[in-house]
Amino acid sequence: MNKRFRLSTALDVDDLLLECVPYAIRLANEKYKFDPPLSLHEVNRWGKTGTRSDVIFEFMDDPDFFLNQPAISGAREFVQKLSKMTEIFVTTAVWPEYMNQRFQRILEVFPEIPRDHILMGSRKDLIDVDILFDDGLHNVLNSSAAYPILMRRPWNSEATGILAVNTYDEFLKLVEIIANSYSAKQERLSPDQPGIVVLVGPSGSGKNEIARELLKKAPSFEKLISYTTDKSVKNRQDGWYRYLSKDEFRKMCDSGELFESTNYARHAYGSRKRDVEKILEGGKHVLTVMDICGAMALKTRFPNVVTIYVKRDKKELIVDILKKDCTVEDKANRLLAIAPEARNAQVCDYTVVFDNCEQAVDQIRDRLGV
């Protein structure tokens, strides 16, 4: 790494290092004997919603709650690994009367974190770090960090187009990619084994058009099917997507059949690890279109992965989105994602500009060596 100083990372605490919502749910189920039991999926929006899940906030008014929050599985190992890669700060928003309990619990569970690196307060936008890692969407969107990254949770599932991960391993891989962005990136597929090419970009960028043309011109590629809860894919003829109901999609996530999942414009998307493996075992390169969350999941789980950001003039993006056959709300979500998605170019291996599809495809083939 050629950067002259060490990267700095600010970590959230609740539901990123220590259990908050899951812990409160367990306490609620023990006290009130809910039938069926209260589940994590019911907390699909932060704050009180007028549903039975509001009961969890009762337990967050108890000082003992903050003294006894369990560490999330793998959190200690995660902090130990990250501390070797970046300088770590902890940023946590907690009511003043519970700050002492929060401070004690952090020191007890994470002794690697220096005492003077534990920062209390809700204004995370004032913290000057390279990377922010948080499950609060508002903190990520308002952050002044160069790389604000969201940890996917049910209450931020509607987030679209921003850097997001599902696991600690995906985050560590992303930090590695960020560090390497100051030295070198992977721009070609390894000639020794089949690889994976991921096209990333905002809605309307032309990435699907590029993918279709790549499949025509480069027979060494095979497309990867994505699974989605977006019913509109039933009417598409390109075969890139397979529709699942929300229940079917959740079952595939819970069983581990989908190795990555994300939300874009209120629709869930995911990919099967076995589908990727079958293409690679057949000796072909995998070609897929994903958001940055899926791209990072692939980088984490497979070698020889090249990520390409597809850039397009903003006016053309807007025109393309407005022409789409989808709801007004769907279009609004896609339009709002344009600005945050632009940041994703920084962590992709390289960028191709979509002015002309054939030119973009030729440029990609030349860079990849296929």
C-alpha cells in the first residue's frame, strides 16, 4: 500500500459490534411469551411503528441492558483483524445517563480499542475518518467519510445504491480493496482460471445493454442468473432474472442458498453460490450485473473477480429511468440513488464510460484480455 498514512475507521456499536435489537427481542419474548415469537424481520424500520415490535424500546430504558449487551458473533475477531488494517475509533449514540455503562461494556468486550478512541455522540457527520461503518442509514448518508459503508439490517433494507455489506468478511474485503486503491487494482482476468466480471452502476447506466453485447461478442462468458422479488422481471425476455415471492426469497436467504442478497428500489436481489460454481466448473467466465453490495460479496468469496463501474451522463441516466415501465415510487428511488452510487466507482477495479455500447464493450474486452 503506497498511502503514506494509515486508514482510519469509525465503527458503530449497536447491532454492529454489540447486539441491540436481537437482544431486546429475546428479552421481550421471554417476558411476554409472544405467540408466534417476535422476530427480527418485524423490525423493518427504526423507531416506533405502532406494532408489537415497539415493545423492544422498553428494555432500552434499563441501564442493565447496556451493561449486558452480548457481543455479536465474530465481533471480537472482526475488531482484532480490522485493528491490523486500520486505526479504529468507536462512535456510539447513547443517552447521556447510559454513557458510563456503554463505555464499560465496550472496554470489557473490546480491549483492543484504546479508551481515547471511544467517542460518544450522535453527530457522526463531524467525525473525520476515511471509513465509517454503521447500520444507521442516516449516519451513512450524512457522513463526511470518504467511504461510508452500511451494514445491512432489516431496518435499512430499503437503502439503494450505497456501499453496503452483509457480513464482517465482506467489510474486511472492502477495506482491503480501498487500501489497494492507492496502489493497484485488478484490471484483467487471470489466464490460469475462469473468472468473474461484475458490471456495477446506477439504474439507466447501460450496464445490462453492455452485458448482452459482451455475451454476443465473447463466447467465453456465461451470464449469472439473479433472483429477485421484482415482479416486472416476468415480462423481460433476456433471462437475467428469476422471480421469487418475498417468502421464497427469505427462505433461500435463511437457508444460505443465496450467498449474497441486497435491496434496490424496494426489491430484493440475490445470487446462488452454486450457480457461480457451475459456470466456473464449466470453464467459462461468469458475467453478472449487480449493485456494489453483491460485487463485494463476490470479491469476498471468489478469486479472480473484476468489478467494472459503468458511468453515464447524468441527464441520460435520468431520461432512461423516467422511460422505465415501473411505478413512480420505483423511479423516485432510482433517481435518488444516482448521487450515492457515483461513489462506488472508487472501489471498482476500473470505470468504463457508456457513450456508445459497442465502444464500451470493445474497451472492456481489451482491458480484460478476452
